[in-house]
Amino acid sequence: MLDRPRGGERAVLVNVTLAPPAPACDPEEFAELAASAGVDCVATMAARRDRPDPKLFVGSGKAEELKALIAEHDAEVVLFDRALSPAQERNLERAVCCCVLDRTGLILDIFAQRARSFEGQLQVEMAQLRHLSTRLVRGWTHLERQRGGIGLRGPGETQLETDRRLIGVRIKQLQERLEKVRRQRQQGGRARRRHALDHRVGGVYQRR
């Protein structure tokens, strides 16, 4: 799987117009969204379709055009203003030889950059992991089932299943840490309220 962007990359923005009832997308708004993620927009590509192509979303012809645009501008990431299915994202990355991120992934990246509180960072990481878990699809070469043999026999877990299990474990850990943070915040709030109440009561007794 290609590495995801970390900010500052050269990006090609893809704006896709779909026939109704698909909602319209604003290219200027999407460009501002991309800029807020810290990417350098080096080119844009517009596409118009009645409906998304099941394999490549924009179709094979536009995918070839996109690949040439990436090479021309030495782009590092492609940002789609539409939500891509896991298979479409994977197929596009293979077709254009570049990291592809859809609108949801871009928004999660922005949230991750801007999360300041510990609780906010935990929430963003959990959202990113849940989004990533939908991107784990069969078809990668490293997802082939492990072969058995002497000293190698086991449950036969695929890399895909391992990745999903590890993500599940991490999400559970994050949920537990979030719950602990929330309990601590609630306990701190109760302690502050008790302190404020004691202070007011103490003031009443002192006046008497």
C-alpha cells in the first residue's frame, strides 16, 4: 500500500461532476479544504460522469490522463472530492502509481493536524483507524495466505486478517483510554464543583 500524505505534498485535485441526484461539489471549496491540509496544489483535473465507474471511479481514460498529469507535475498525492470505495482507491493507486486520498481521508487528515487536546487526538486516531479498516481489501500481494510447514504451522491467518485484528485491538485500546479520560474529566468537574460549594458555604459561616 502506498504511503499516505503527511502534509506539504504536491497534490493533484480531482473534481468529479456526477449526474443528479448526486450532490454537487464546489471545486473552490475543495481547493480551500486541500490548502487547509497543507498540500501544494500543482494541478487540477475535472471529470464528468453519469455515475461512478465501479473500478476506477473516473474510468480508464481519465485514469490515464490523471497518471500523465501526475508525471508532468511530479505530484505526490491525488485528492478526490468524492468518497471512494476501498476497491476504487486501491485500483486508482495501482493505475496512477500515486497515493490517492478521498474527501473523507482528507478531512480526517485535517482533524489529525488540528487536534490539540489529548482526548481530541484519541478521537481522531480512532476515526482514522475505522476509516482505514474499510480500506483493507483483498488483492495486495502481501495479503497472500501464509503457507504452512514444519515450524510454520498455525492458524493460517492472512495478513489482511492480522491487520484488521491489530486495528481492532488498537481501537479497543483507544476506546478504553477515551473512557478513562472522560471519567477523569467528570471527576475533576465534580471536585471543582464541591470545592466551589465548600468555598461558598465557608463564606456564609464566616459572615455569620
